[in-house]
Amino acid sequence: MRNLEETFEYDSQNRLKRVRLGPTLTGASVYDSYGRMTAKTANGQLIFYNAEFGTTAKPLPPWYVFLLVFLIVFIIMYPLVFNKKNTYLF
């Protein structure tokens, strides 16, 4: 029995990228911009490649949601706070 070391390599987002047994590459994975695995090899065999998924919208960034809520509130509240002469009602 050989004494081989198994190593795992991860990308910057901690997703499994490569698996090696000694110097031999035994597995690899590729991910798309959504973090979904699009290709995989194991023991020299291509498991799948160029996987396609249904369109998925990315969630809105927090600053965008804040801006949207602010604009909606401003549009609703502006006529209530200011009269036609642009003076305060309160």
C-alpha cells in the first residue's frame, strides 16, 4: 500500500476547486457567477460539463432596496408635508 496524501484546493469563496491524491489530480469543479457548479471531473472522467440552469435573478443589493423605499416614501409624503406654496404644513 502506498502512502499518498490527499489534498483539497478551494477558491476564494471556499468552494471545492481541485482534489489531488499525491501528485495526481483526481477531481475538479467549475462554478458560474451565481456559485452553481457547472462542470465536474472525478478520477479522470468528465461527470458533467457546461451545465445550464433556468434564469435566476440575483437579489437586489441592500443600497438599491433602501433607495427604492426612500423614493416611494418621498413621493407619498411630499404632498402631505408641503402645500402648493412650498411652506411647511406643520
